[in-house]
Amino acid sequence: MRLAVLDEPDTWTRRAPAEDVAPRAAGRTTPASERVASTWQAQIDRYLAGWAEADPIKIIAATAPGYRLDDPFVGLFTRWSLPQYFDALQARLAASGPLVPRDLAFVLHGPMDHSSSRLGLKFWREAPRLGLTGVATIQAGERGVIAETTAYDLNLASDLLRRV
């Protein structure tokens, strides 16, 4: 008696997602260090895209378990409380007038030249519609962004955010 499950290994073998499989060229495989580098860099790209769209779901998808966002004017947020960050940010800036979700988008430029380790990448961080500018230090791992710590330039917008 032959078991059907043995004839169709696809149905019971766990396969890696296509993006995690290293491409093979001329019988060579990509070194593990290059695969890890491309993985965390792709996660950073997704993370930056999420901030540019002010989309907490996209940001969460690019984060690792244990992720934390430390914003000195708004608070400390985890992967699962990140949507509350946008609510708190909007509430604090409501005195400046009505805001729409795209107003809360942050553009991160970089990484800056002197940040070479994935455990301390520095980016210029700005919310152009709000006038907030500053620096973000991002730590990335194989499973996504681990942490982000922000620091703001002192200007009228950051003063408004800090007061509440």
C-alpha cells in the first residue's frame, strides 16, 4: 500500500517564501551574509515606505517581534500599539488645525554616511506637512526593524508637539 502523501511532497513540505530563496547563477549560491543583508535592507525599505504613507499596517509588517518606537514627545510604542502613535500624534497637533492622515507621513532620508552598522542606522526624519524635522536611529535585524528612536530639531512644530 502506497501513501498518497509521499507522492506529493509539496503538500506537506514547508517551503520558504520566494523572496527568501537565494537566486542561483551558474551553479553558485549567494553567500549567507549577502542573503541576510538583502533581507534586512528590504525590510528597511518596506518600513520607510510605511512611514512615507503614514500606514501603521505597512510599518508593522516590516518590524520584528519586540519592536519599539521611542518618540520623546509622544511616548514609547510597541509593534502592536503603533496605531496609537498616530492617534496620539494627531491629538497633540490638533491645535494647529484639522489634520488628514497623509499629514502624519514621515519621510526618512538616508542612511547618513557615518551610520554603517544595521544596529545604528541614522536617517533624516521629516514630516513635511507638519514642519517636524529631526533624526531617527533605526536598528534592523534579519526579521525586520527592531527599534527606532527619534530626536527632533527644535522649531515651532516640535514646540507645539512638546507642549501637550
